[in-house]
Amino acid sequence: MSSHTVYLFRHIQTQQVLVSTRSVMKNKMLSTQLQTAGRPISLRKDLWRPLVALTGFSTPQSAQAVSDALLQRSKARLIDIKSEAEHLQRPKRLRVVDENDMVERSVASLREALEAVKKPLDSEKLLALWEQPRFMEMTGEKSWPAFVEHGHLELKNNRFVKNKSSNE
């Protein structure tokens, strides 16, 4: 049984987040997922680190469904933030920083996407491998669904090495 994966990558300076079903990032991901103003941007792979690798999907369609639901929820959260009166009163240079800080919103959106897409009776267990344990605690008010187990993502020189599972 092969396992399919959803990856979330975070920018180490701006805290922006990209979602992918592949472990390799492409320039096209930037233009489709992030808001860019003006000149075209290129992907500097040395500035992007894996945030979480969500493994255990039995089909590529189920991984893609979670990825699509996550992107939809993340965009909806960004629109909500941009339309808040308190946010609009701040200077633009501070608003941009808030809009780019997507890590906490993306983790909460991932939890919501998993709850919405996965059926509770589904026997499929998912393993979320986190770059840092503190990221898995950013779920908002609710906790992770029961079918998600957590582990530590082993990286060496910003590349995937292996994983250590910790059943919690």
C-alpha cells in the first residue's frame, strides 16, 4: 500500500505557507497560492522549510482533497483578516506583516480541512510529521481529530531524512 502525502512549507523570514502534494517546490506554487504585487517572484528554496508532512493517504485524490480544502480555508481566513476594521486601520507596512504571517492560520485550517474532508468512520490513520512540536499546538480552540497521529520530521540541511513516530 503506497502512501500519499500533503506538505506544508513555511518561509523562514515572512512565515508565509505553501501547500503541495509533492516534496519539491516549484515557482508555479508561488504565483497560484501567494498574493504578489508587481514583479514576478522566484522561489528561493533555501528560505523555505517543511512545516508539516501529512502522510498516510491511500489515494492521491484524498491527499488532493485535503490540499484543496486547506487552500480554500486559508484563503477565506486571509479575506476575513483583510476585511476586519481593526486591520484596515493599521499602517500598510504592518498589515502586510500580519497578512504574511500564515503559520498559525494554516495549522488551524489544516485541522479544519481534515475534519471536513475525512469521514470519522474511515479506517485510514494519518501521520503528521512536524518540523517543530510547537507548531502542532496552534490548532485554535479545538484539538486534532482522533485519526491523526503526530511525529517529528527529521531534516538534515533542510532536506527530508526519515521520521520518528510518537503515538500520542
